[in-house]
Amino acid sequence: MIRVELTDTAFDGAAALARLALLRGGAVASFTGIARDDGGVTAIELEHYPAMTKASLDALVKEAVTRWSLLGCILIHRVGVVAIGEAIVLVGTAASHRAEALEACAYLIDRLKTDAPFWKKEHRIDGSALWVEAKASDDLRAGKWANPD
Amino acid sequence: MIRVELTDTAFDGAAALARLALLRGGAVASFTGIARDDGGVTAIELEHYPAMTKASLDALVKEAVTRWSLLGCILIHRVGVVAIGEAIVLVGTAASHRAEALEACAYLIDRLKTDAPFWKKEHRIDGSALWVEAKASDDLRAGKWANPD
Amino acid sequence: MRLVYFARVREAIGVGGEDRALPETVLTVADCLDWLVGENANYAAAFADRDKLRFALDQQMVREGTALEGATELAIFPPVTGG
Amino acid sequence: MRLVYFARVREAIGVGGEDRALPETVLTVADCLDWLVGENANYAAAFADRDKLRFALDQQMVREGTALEGATELAIFPPVTGG
């Protein structure tokens, strides 16, 4: 069961994950990225590259499913304006054992942060809006997945 | 918000995780271990050491919260008979950033597998019941957390 | 060639996309940037810090040195910040 | 000393726990195992493979060589298989 979805409205992560638990695997791992107010942020807006985004996420999921022989995988990402406290992204993985589920989940969130064409703009209380800067640490984390361990 | 719980009935993992998402952190990671039928298994029974179990889980959670400065942590583990398909354990972690949440979650499930006094007995279709053998790979995984990286 | 821009680059140039007939001499992504900068001041500002630019050719991430060859769409954007 | 057993060890011995007055000479967990084995054949079977035994003294995981000292409860069990 593979589900890759872009959505411009809040999604029910719990329901999505519940389906992974039905795949008779022994392990389900998940990561939820939440819009966070680190001081003065009212909302986070996600711009993306429609013709490429879904394809890039599909490719990452396909890679993870193969490399960690996943029974199921979910990747839901918001586009447009996300209110503080709402989920921006959900990654869910199901496998027979925990190592595969945990590693594939970390792989997907690390890689999508450096490979999927999204850009975050922080809307602030004072009415300003700033593009979020990519973090070098994200490139580092993505890099460590380069050669299959 | 820290919640460590032993329960002899099925629990609602989704509701537990939803509370972690309210802690204004940017990242929530989770792991669910599910009773799996790898051929002829009808149920899995968990024996545990009541006087020690909760204390050992509390200690692991305390260590994870400190080491990865978690905003919240959940650890729910079943005791008694668990039907195939039901969750045996849920680990949930909330932090400002994904690295802390993901690593703390993997730490907790790896360490509880070698440190928490539970023993699994597989009940099989033919009426037999076999104690599950501990896996050397579990000791290996737990070992890698020894020195804080 | 269809050129598409996103985020800070789109804002600096002022449009999200445009179609351009590229001269024969423009062979790589880098050549294309140089040619555009020569065309219009806005591009100079948008492409000022090339370390802070990423590229996709027909929706595949590529480096600056990649040849355009038969590609139909070149996207130019800042490092991605999704997730 | 309160002795408690679990899983395969409990089944091999036949009881989940018992109270025993340990002789002065029993100083460590290992001594205790040796003494019990001397007492009753069931213990010999239960403790046959010491690599497959784990111990907790007053609910703290310990090794075979750990001194009993003032501890009140010694748990003897197979490697844990939770999670």
C-alpha cells in the first residue's frame, strides 16, 4: 500500500497511519513535521513546483520501498498556507521489522528536505513574510544516505 | 508531557500521538510494534516483572528526554495476551527538530528490547506455545546507543 | 525553452515562467544563466549568488554544468526547504 | 533473599518465586545459582545454560558476578524479548 499525496488542506495523519498497521507487518514508523512558531510566526506558506513535486516524492518513496523492502509507505505533504500547529508533512512506513521501518522513515524525511521542490515562506505577526533558508545540516543528513549501508 | 503506561487491553495509539502534536514542537516521531503472525501464530502473550517493568521504562524515557531534550514522550506497552494485528508497543517522541525526535524514538525501542523485563510467548494454531528467543541483533542495536554520539 | 522560476528567484525576476528561444551558443544551464543576465538587469540580481541556486531540467535536479540538449523546461530556484 | 523467576526459568523451576535463607558463603549472584543447583535438580535444568540467563538485583539489571550485599530480591530470567 503506497500513498503519496499533495494536499492544500489539513489531513488526518492518524487515519493514514492506521492503514499501515493493517498490513500484517510487525513495525510501523512515522514522522510528522509540524508548522512551528519559533517567535512571531503566524503561518507557513509552501510554494512548490507542481510538474515536479509529486514525481520527486514518488521516486523517493519507490527508492525507500525497494531499499528497505517496505510493506507499505505513506507520504503526505501540504502545499499553500499551513497554520501554526498543523502538520506540514507525514511520512509513514510499514515493514516486517523495526530497523527497516525506522530507517526508511528517517531516509524519506531527510531526502525530501533536500530533493523535493518545496519552498517555505514564514508569515510573521508584523505582516512581513520571509523565505526560510535551507540549512547546511539538511544537506549533511541527506548525504549520509548516499551509499546504502 | 510524559506518559509511560503498561496496559493489558488494546490502546488507541493515534489519540496518544495526537497529544504529542499539540506540544508546539516541529517534529513528532513514532514507532508501533505490532503482534505479527509469521506463520501459525494466533496470539502473543507478554509476561513481565511487575516490580521492575514500569521503573525500567521510566528510566529509559527519562534518559531519552534528557539526552534529546524532548518536549514530550509516550511509551505504552501491552502485557498479557495480544491478538495478531494489535499493537504491542507504541513509542512517541516530540521535539523541536526531526533529528532529536527520530533518534530518541529509535533509541527507546532499541533499548527497551534489551533492557525492559518482558518475555514473549507465541501461541500457535496447533495449540503449542513457544517462548520467543532474544535476537543477538537486538543486543547489537542497543549497544550502538551506548556512547552518546 | 520553457523557463520557470520559484520562491525568491521568481520574486526577483518578477514572473513565474517564460518561453525563450535560446541562441545556439547556449549549451549548458550555466550558459543560459549568463545569457539571461546579459538580457536584463533583473536576472543579474536574481542569479547573483549562484551557490544559492538549484536547477531542474525536465523536472530532474541537475547541476549548473549540465547540458540542455533536448530538454524543454529549465527550472531555476533557491535550495528547497520542504518537509 | 526473595528469589523470583520468569518465563522459561519459571517453568523449569515450577514456581514464580520463593524466599530462601542464603548461607554466609553465598556472596554473588553466581554463588547463589551454584548453591540452588546443589539444593535441587530442577534448578540444574533451569540454570543449565548460564549465557542464556539474565539477572536483576532489587529490580536493577546486574551481571552474574555482582555481589548480593544488602539486596532483598534477586530475579533470574531468560534474555528479555519485549517491544
